[in-house]
Amino acid sequence: MILLSIYESPIIIAPSTFHCLAHIDGEVATARGATEAECIYTYNWMYSTMPEEKVLQTTGPKFLHVYLTTPIEILEKIVSQAENNGYRSIVITCDHPTDRVRDNVLPLFEEASKTIDLELTKCMPMPNMN
């Protein structure tokens, strides 16, 4: 079923991760901020450093981000639960993130990590990848 929703703001927080590098509460803090700003938060299911349950406790509208390269049995499970979990839309990325991250983003993180506070790395697990 297709439902039409009207939102206060045209701003959508794009799927991203490692928000814990900016705030101790990571993606939960971003979702709270999106709620306060009346924006939509997009939860990156695969690469989020915060468990989905914690992000879902925030009250603002949320979209679920998935990669089509996710194994089909996992994809079917998370997509079928999306509406029950309160997501209002599913955002799809069709490319494979590993090559892009390895080739483009990882070198930037490696360079930046030379001056990063090692305490920050303790808050960077990806619970949905376990």
C-alpha cells in the first residue's frame, strides 16, 4: 500500500555512519537532532554503529536504508519488519559499498586516524554486521 506523508521540512538526513566520532550517542543523537529540527532521519542498517532498537526509540520520522547487495534472506527479513518498526520509507543503494569505501574513503580515514583520539575508536562497533 502506498501512503502519502506530508513533512514539516524537506530535509532528509542521508544514510551515513560513524556519527559517534562527532557525539558519544552516535546515530541516536543524530536521530534526536533530526526530530528536533523536524527532519527525517535515514538509518543505515548495515553500517550503523548504534543498534537499531536505540535509534527506533527516537520519536521523529525515520527511513530505512538498505543495500541491494545484502544477502536476500537478510534483506527480506529487515524489509518485511520495516513498517512494524516504524520506518516510513525504504531507501535503496544499488552499488556495492565495499569497493567505494576501500578505494576512496578508507585512505581518508587512515590519514585522519593519525591524529584521532584512540578513545573514540572504542565506540565504533557495527552491531548489525555481527
